[in-house]
Amino acid sequence: MARVYDTKNGVILLDDKPIKEANLYDVRRQIGFVPQDPFLFSDTIENNIKFGKEDATELEIIEAAKNAVVHDNIIEFTNGYKTILGERGVTLSGGQKQRVSIARAIIKNPKILIFDDCLSAVDTETEEKILSNLEKVSKNKTTFIISHRVSSAKNADKIIVLDAGKIIQQGTHNQLITIDGYYKELYDLQLLEKEK
């Protein structure tokens, strides 16, 4: 989607036009991307969030942090949002890094959101809060959630299950849990783990 590399087969359409024909800068400006391994700068938490929108107000920064369910963690630091992060965000836990990256992506208010397994380091309760907030934030936006957790994908309009780069199943959560296959197996396994 961000054209880090182009497809070899098929075509990606953006507003019914091949993405290869769109201006690369314009495409990337419309995308809020949260990578699996978040990258944070040796700067303040505030500036790390503002990297998504340089002219963001203090209220916008706080709102983005609240939607990413990291605001309460930030205000516990002595310097709050002015806390300086070490190289690659070493001051923060893995889950806090992911949530600061989510705040950075959503503050931008892009048309396309891509969350690449960015909830893997948070507990299920925090994940549910974030997903509930993201449902509001991503309204009328194209949103991709890449995850190995069924709980992260279950509310999607369409779920695509990949194995070795090939689509092996697709449908809604309710459709996929009624069909024997990888998704149902994963759902049953994760349900069992949650009940322990």
C-alpha cells in the first residue's frame, strides 16, 4: 500500500485507479502506518506523537494518546509528555512503544490506517479498549489490521487468512468460525487460552 515495493502480479487500486499511477508522496501522506516493531526517536513522547502531525495541538496529542490507551502511562512519568525517550524508545515497555506509535498514526487523521500486528505486546483488556477506540477513529477510513490474534481481527468487515502468502480463507468472523479451517482452529485455541 505504501509502495515500499510494487506488486509483481495483479494491481492495487486506490480510488479505482492503479496505485502505481498515483503520486508517491500523496499516497504516503494519506497513510497512517503502525509497524510491528515500532520505531521511536530519541526525543520527547510529545514529539514522537507529533511526528504524525507536526502542528498538532496539546489537546490533539492527548486525545490521540487516550485513543491509543497510553495517556495514563505517560502522565505517570515525572515529566509526562515532555519525557525524553532513550534510543529507540528504551524508556518505554514494548506495549507502551506500540501505543505511542498508534497515537502517532491516528493523530495524522489519514484516509488509510495500517496496523501491522501492533497490539502483540499489550494484554487483552488493553487490546479491547484500543480496538474499541480505533473503531471510532477509523470510521469512514480504509483500515487494515494485520494480526495473529483473532480478537484483533474479529470486527473487520472482511477477514483474509493467509498461509505462506496465499489466501486460504476469507469472510467475516461469524462466517469463518462456522467453517472448519485455520481461522476456526485459531479461534478455538485462543478462546481456550483466554479461559485459563
